[in-house]
Amino acid sequence: MKPTLLVLAAGMGSRYGGLKQMDPMGPNGETVLDYSVFDAIRAGFGRVVFIIREDFAEAFKQGVGARFAGQIEVDYVFQKLDDLPAGFGVPEGRTKPWGTAHAVRAAREAVKENFAV
């Protein structure tokens, strides 16, 4: 079984000022994600799982995920603020995602094979 690439794309872009994962930056309008997935395909990955926020899922799927149709299997997982281990809760007023480990945890049901982040 080929490994899966986990792409953490649920950040709010507060320091950048927008959704950098969807902004074109290459000479032909490529995004950083285009380069990452291209390299993963060349390295033998068979699947990419984008970890995203539910509030921009449709825009992300249309703007990013659709470009990889027919090249690699694409799936999506939502990083939800309240997806926490038993006994933990979201502090009042928290709106930002928890970070890398929490994003990887969000994919725990979707990814059972070897993976890279």
C-alpha cells in the first residue's frame, strides 16, 4: 500500500493575512500545495488527505482539491476545535485551531496506513 500525505491546511492565516494555501505564487498560478502534492506523487504517495476547516471546505475543494483529480486519491478531514480527548474542553473565547498535533489527530479515523506530514 502506498503512503498517504497529510497536508495541514486548516490555519487561519492570521499572520499572513489570508488563506496562503490557496493563493497563487508560482509562475503559472501554482499554489504551495500544488508543489507539495506534485512532489508527493513523484515520490510514490497514493493519496493526499487535506486537513481543513469546515467553514472553507467548498472553496478549498473547488480551488485546490479539484486540480488533483485523476492524479492522486484526494480526501478531506475537518479540524474541529472541540475534537479533544475525553476530559478536555475548549477554553471560553478560543477560536484558533490547536496546532500540528491536533490536526494530525483529526485524521485518526481517515488514515490507517503509513503517512507523512
